[in-house]
Amino acid sequence: MFIFALAVVFKLLTIQFVQGDKYRELAGKRTIKNVVIPANRGNVYSVKGNLLATSIPKYDIRIDAITPSAKTFEENLKPLSEALSKYSGKPASYYQKELRKARANRNRYYLLARNIGYSDYIQFRNFPMLKLGAFKGGLIVEQTTKREHPMGGIAERTIGYERTDEDGNVTRPGIDGAFGVKYLRGTDGERLKQKIGKGQWKPIVDYNQIEPKDGLDVYTTIDVNIQDIAHHALLKQLEYYEAEHGCVVVMEVKTGEIRAISNLGRTSKGGYYEKLNYAVGESHEPGSTFKVMALMAALEDKVIDTSTVVDTGNGKKRFYGRTISDSHRGGFGEISAARALEVSSNIGMATIIDDNYSKNPEKFLKRLRKWKLDQPLGVSIIGEGAPVIPKPGDAIWSRNALPSMAYGYNMQLTPLQTLAFYNAIANNGELIKPRFLKAVKEFDREIEVFEKEVIVDEICSEETLAQIKDILKNIVVRGTGKKLYSETFSMAGKTGTARTDYANNEEWKRNPKYISSFSGYFPAENPKYSCIVVIHKPSTKVGYYGADVTGPVFKRIAQKIFTDTPIVDEVESLEVQNASVDDEFESYYKTAQTYKTIMPSVIGLPAMDAISLLENMDVDVKVKISGSGIVKKQSVDKNTKLKNKQTIVLEAS
């Protein structure tokens, strides 16, 4: 027994002095750890300062029931219970019973409130006992952040997000994803926590060892009003034509700034939401919208002019063993090259390109490469689709490749690439990169400002440009887009109707599928905006031609933009003032100063402005909102005396 006792003492001394550091470190790792405190992501704003995405802090409030001394616990139990009762509506006796039970059971992690906002968090920190802090009062605060999109489902995919799954894989679509790493993420903080049993961890101190640094704010080029117009115009048409999916992009001609982008896909239940960013990521055969590029190449190479006569026959013509047809029954006969584009003749365009480039296809392809149509635009959003421009030697190249490309088949472009080219026509030949970002700021301090990026200085001569502009205008006046013509508002553009999923010809005949599109700009003279609309697989029972399916969306967007958001002339000055913005601010400020306890009229205000106005009044009111955009209805009438804790419901659209 004596020898055994000596062995035990020897082992204890070995553990204590020889291996002591190792075991102390191991014990520390098991009971104490540094927990990462995520930084708040920066906000995402529209070009006019409307909030598009923000991180909202949420808090869980708990109490370590055995930390307060017996005297502190007994003195504060009743007033704390009464404060909790006033907050939640449960009787004070309930909280007295639960807190005594938690102390008796040595519960060091009792939950008082979950997922509360900042104002409620401040309220809890001032409750009896809790206001004594972590060491004396047992207060435990755990903060998380939640990403919110005030506009709801509108442009949700374009605004984007950054998410990490259980396996550590990161998904980063849209603007939020593209600029998360560089600007929005911020720097995480650290907080020391101690294990208190049952897998629970309690903060050791009531502050962070390393405070998180919030991310920078990103100001996009998106205009909320134009985005709202584009979204609902597209949605209405998708529902009417029971289409599979579609997209709309509106771009400012001179700057390349994207004012609106909407991508909607159909669900199994028949509804639509932003499933994928089709405008940026989906390459497909553009169909007749590419005929503009084909004719421009021929005009610029001077192998034809607009008056060159081309024989389209009776509407059917064979090229290298394959028949090409025009949609017009009986054909167009002999027509000019300009008219061939106006009426969107497949035969006319295929004949022009085949006659002049079949012996030297590289000459035609070289023109397309000069326009950078074989390269992605390099936009900031992740997942841009790659264009496909075949060349001799490729698997998809054949003698029919060239005439097929003339009317937009046997090749692929994304909607954004097609729009960028049409925008160059509107912009007097300057091809610029579409841009989603305006600036990065830290509060009001500009960190980085993004300027226009030119891809090609001049896509063609002034002569070719003038000819194409005339044809695009005439397409709306007397061509395939004549249904869109308006005497009071001029537009220019090209319709497109392309077959899709046609690999199995017999299956396609039983169930034909099309891609309808319209790309152009407005007004036709001195264009302000360019726009593309693409709708995939509309119901052929309702209609499928571009003029019927996508043209009306383009017209609705164009006219509504100029009805709801009239152009303001820009004056170059060192001190630029925008009268409409100043008026809006003055109106908002006056209302905020006048209505302190009386309900104002918030109808016509952006939803976020209305919430800000009401929640900063002298009366503590709760605001609930349905929908997004502009406030159309309020539950409390103007000039009504408001009460504390009163709920106001706003309806926006």
C-alpha cells in the first residue's frame, strides 16, 4: 500500500509539474473559446439613396440566474418581473416563479427574449438587475444580424446575397455577392465565452475583445422607380403568356448605368420570382435581334448599301441542302436590304451574308470580333454567360453556319451583350460596359467612385450608324414593330422571334417553343435609355412573336418611365442642385417638424421614408407595411391624434 501510495504521488507530481502546461491548455480549450462576432454588412442603396439591402441587428437576452448575489436577486426579482410583465404581457408572478426555478436549478442560460430589435435591446439593458451587467446582474446578450431587402422580391436576385451552407460552400449572386468580399463584409470581431454545461456558452465579460468593424456601403445604379416599372411590366406579360421565364434590362445610354434589371422564372405553382439572373448569365440564340449586327457588318464592309436589292422569292429558299423560310406567307419578293431588316426577312439576311462572305467567312467573323461580341462584357456581377461565335474548324461550323448566323442562329449571346450593342447604336457608336455600381462610401465619405468604361470607341462609321438608326426607327413605324408605333412618343428597335429546343424536329413540331425578344432605345431622337426584353417559351396558344409578346413590355416601360420619371436637364456647374430632390427633402422635413403627435399623410412617399417619418415622431408607434415601393394607403387617417403603442398599417405598391 505504501509503494502504491508513492506511485500515486509520483504520478500526480508528474501531471502537475511535467505535463501541467499541456493539460491546462487542453482544459482551457474545452471550457473557454473565442467566438467570432460577425461584422454588420454594409448597406446597398439605389442611385437615389433608397435602401435596397441592409443588415439588421437582432438580439437574444438571457440571464445567468446564479451570478447575482442572494441579496441582489431578492431585491431585484420583483421589479424585474414587473418590467418583463409590462414588456411581454405575461403576469409578473409567472416571471417570479420562473426566475426562482432557474436559480434553484442553477440555470446559467435562462432565455428572457429572442430575436428582438435594437430599441427593445436597449430597453432590456435598463431593466432592474439586468442593468447591473454581466458580473453582478447575470445579463447575457447574444447578437446576430439578418439581411433584409426593403423592396421585397423586386430585383432580389440582382441585389443578391452571400450565404454559406453547412459544408462551407459560399453562394454569392448579385451585387451583394459580387462586392461582399471587397466592400460589404467588414471585419469580424471576437468575444471570449466560457462553457457552462449542456453545450451552452456564456460570455465571460460584457464587452467584445475585438469590436467588429462594419462593412462599407455600396451605391448601385438602380433607380427604384424604373425598377418597379420594369418588374411589373415583365410580370404582367409573363402571366398573360404563361411563359417559362423572362428578363428586362433598362440602361442609361450615355453612361452605361443599369437603371433596372428584372429576372423572373415560373414556379411549379404558376407564380413568378427571381430564380436566376437570366439577363447576365443566360446565353442563347438571339434570333432576329442579331440581324442588326449582320446588316451593319455588310454595310460597314461596303459589300452592299441599304438600297441593294435582294430576292427573297416566295418565302422559302434552300441553302446548302437546308430550307430557310420567312414568317410572311408568300414571301416578300425583291426588296431592298433596308426593307429586309424592317420586315425581318430570314432569307434576305441569309442571302446578303452568304453572297458576300461565303468565300471568306473570316472577314465577317473579324467584324464581330472587332465589336467584342465573342467576349464576355466583364460585368461585376458573378456568373456572366459566355458568348458563342463559331469559326471554321469548330464542331458547330458547317457551310450553313454563316447563313444561319445572319438571322441569329448557330451562335449565342446574353441579353445584356445584345443590349450593350444596341446601346452603342443609340450612343453614337460608343460601346460601353454595362455598370451596376456608382460608388462605395463609408457614411458620407466616398471610398471609390466608378466611372464609364469604354469597350469600343466607334463600332462603325457615321454613315452606317445613321442608316441603321433610320431602319430601327422605321421598324417601329412600318416594320415588324409597327404595333408599338405612337404618334406622341418615338421608339426605335428590333423584334426577335427564335425557335428553341429544336434539336428533335418531330418533338418540336408537336410542341413548338420560342424565345421572343425586343431590343431598342427611346426616344428615337436623342435617346435617353436603351432596353431589352426577352421572354422564353410563351404559350403558343396565346402568341409567340416578339412584336406581340415582348414589344408591348418595351413600350409600356418606355412610356411609363417618361410619364413617372420625366427627364431633368443637367446643367454643368460646380454647385449642382436638383430641384425635385430639394423639394422632396423640404416636404419631408416640414412634415417631420409639423406632425409630432398627429398622423400625417404619407401617401405618395417611398415606403422607407414613410416608416422613418412615423417611427421618429414623439409618439411611440409601431409601423407595419405590406408590399413595397410607394405608399398607396394608410390605416390611420391624416390629422388623427396618435397614441403610444398604436399600430399603423401602410399598403405600398
